[in-house]
Amino acid sequence: MNAILIDDISSQGKAYRFLKAAILSLEFAANQPLRAQELASRLSLSRTPVREALSRLEQEGLVIRSGGWGYNVKPISFKEAMDVYKVREALEVEAAKEALDKMDSQLITQLETYLKRAEEELKQGKVNEFRFHNKAFHSGIAKATGNACLQSMLNMIDDRVCLLGAMIVHRHVDRQKEALKESNDILFALRQKDHVAVELAVRRHVGQSKESLIKHVM
């Protein structure tokens, strides 16, 4: 009984991770039908864990039900995208300001390492790896605040931020280089412990991402 339960959890987790990654990387495009039977065959799983994974993604707002056990990838509207950027800017500015006074040489070195790795991956054309390390940089700033509530709020919009980022890069490849430079500008301001420069750098980073989305995607 326990062995079966553990296997079911593992299968559902496998289906969930696959589907979420495929949606956030645009492998599964907006409005694309997601049929449990087809996905189960592709993943060599039964339909039950796939359905459970789809139901979980529906709760997270990444898919919508299209009748029965059918689902579609949920498109993101212009208004929703703008709302995400508005909230993201407020949260990331607050995170950077709160983290500023907690910056020490060890944390700065760790943040530098994330961006160096991101730059190396970008030079090799490894987009997903670049995004992973660049995201780790910004997550590192949030963790440095020690503010669990703030981190939780950032996590709530993380999927949409990743999805919008993928949409931008799909149409505007150079955005990755721009984002890396902007992240380095944030790091420089943090190293200098300059409150004004930190806030301006974060607002510029989020603002440029929003403008790229408007210009190249929407």
C-alpha cells in the first residue's frame, strides 16, 4: 500500500515538473490543448498522475479546463502582464532595499558567482542555464532580506515572470545580454551600498523587461 502511494506521488511529481517546464519554456504554447492520454503515453505513465498534475497547474493558473479532462495552456493577457510587472517592481525594489544593509563580502561574492556563471552560459548559448543562474542572483537578494513574507510574495509571481521572460527572449534574443548588464548594475549598486542607485537599477531592470515585452511581443 505504502509502496503504491509513494510511486503515485513520484509519478505525479514527474508529470507536474515536465508539464510546468514545458509551459514556462514555451514548448507548449498558449492555448495548446493538453490531453491526459497523449501526455501519459509520452511520459510512460498512467492517466491518473497526469490528470493530478494538470489539476495542480490549473490551481496555479497555468492551464485552463476545456471540458471533461481536457486542458489548454492558459494565455497571459496584456493587462495581466502589466499587473505582474507592477507588482514585481514593487517587490524587487523592496527586496533590494532590505537586503542592502545585510550585504557582506561573502554574500557579494556569491552574487558575483551567479552572474559570472550566467555570463559563461550565455556565451555558450545555453539559454535555460543562463536564466537559472540569473534567477539565482535575484533570489539571492530576496533571501538576504530574511523577510519570509516578501520571499513568499515573490515566489507567487515567479512563474509568470519566467513565462514573460521566455516570451521576450523568443522574440528578442539580445534581451538576455541586456538583462545580464542590468543585473550587474544592481550588483554594483549593492556593493557600493548606495540606496538610491540600487532602487534606480532595479526599477530600470524591471522597466526594460516590460518595455521589451510591449515592443517585441505584445
